[in-house]
Amino acid sequence: MIVNPPNKCAYCGSPIEAEQRWVREKVYQPALAGHDPTYRRYHADLFGEEELSCWEKHQMEIETARMTPRAA
């Protein structure tokens, strides 16, 4: 189970400061049926010269994994 402190980004691990925008992802874990969901937080703003935020990078990884064929 991945558990990050509520003030850390689940993608880059950097702190999410009070003035920064962030996105919260609700995660249900089937193995823990009956338990409350957990949450992951991601930076929503760009850093310096970055073209994508941590949230956008996370979404791209999910989409790439979905589109990549799995070995049988």
C-alpha cells in the first residue's frame, strides 16, 4: 500500500506548500474491502521550465500503461 503524508506529492515526493494548487486522487483498494479509501495528492501547477505538472505526468503514465500491451 502506498501511503504519502497529506502534504507530499505522490508523483515527485516534494512537499505541497499551502499556496500551491494540488489534485487529490481517491484510491480504493479491493484487498481492504470495507475500509475507507486512501488519497494521493499531486502538484497541479508547473515547476520552472516543466511542460507538465505532476498530476499531468501521472495521468500520462496511466494512459501509457493502459495502451501498452501486456506480455502473456
